[in-house]
Amino acid sequence: MQEPELIGIKTREVTVPNIQQYYLEVQERQKFDVFCRLLDIQSPDTAIVFGRTKRRVDELAEALNKRGYGAEGIHGDLTQARRDSVMRAFREGTTDILVATDVAARGLDINDVTHVYNFDIPQDPESYVHRIGRTGRVGKAGMAVTLVTPREMGQLREGIKPGSWSRKKKVAV
């Protein structure tokens, strides 16, 4: 080769600095009550809640509505018309909480999301970064809270680089 050039790729920053990241260690049976307390205390303007499965998303949206929160679920089993309707309601502020699976949330361009809640811990670090990236956009501050069961603590420690959490909290309920 004549005049070879070395080309390198910078590693991506794993998380965004203007997103406060927290985790709460809670028992599975207490997750929903703790989550509702968080909603009451933090009073998010708009929030996205991530569940691992379509069933979990449906159950969460229904339970939140029964408790008086304005929530809608979105996942891959919904028709395109229904997904459009859910997204329109969320963007217009008719719905304050969007409950979603990772697949349904891919490519969503939503501004002004103040909080992201990981009701279920994501499967991998890339999904985590994608999830929390729904908040803290356009230079605005955001908050991401992950609910972790004691059995998932090892997965949390392995999947998220040390130091990426701005503050760690453990809640014994």
C-alpha cells in the first residue's frame, strides 16, 4: 500500500449526561405500588414506561387507568391505526403515560418526555440506552428510573457500566 491511513472509530458514550439515572431495588410483588408512588411524587409531565412483553404492557396500562392515571399501551400486536391513535393522544397530551415494549418504541420521535421508567429491566445495554434516550432530548434534562428485583441485580451490574448511574438508590419496602 502506498500512503496508508489508519482510521479509527471513537467509542460511543453509553449514556447522555443530561439524563439523571436511578434504580430502585424492589420485590416483584411490590413493583406496581412503588411505581405508582413514584408517579405521585415525581409528577411527570409526560412519561414512557417500558415493559418487557406485550402482555405486561397491556396489564400495566389497564392497571394505571384503574388507578386514575391517563395511560395507553403500544406494542407490536396493535394495528397501525391503533398505534397512530395512541401516539396522537400522547403527543397531544390527552395521554400522560405511554406504556411500551422496546419493539414498539423503536423509531418513536417524541419530544418533551420528562421521565422514562423501566418497569422491567431491559435485556441488554443497547436497549437500556435506547429506552432512556426517549428523554433528555434537545438539551433538556430528563430522568430515567429502573425498577430492579433482587434477582436482577447481577444483570444490572453486568449490563450497565460502572459510573453510568448518576445516583444509586436502594429502596426497601
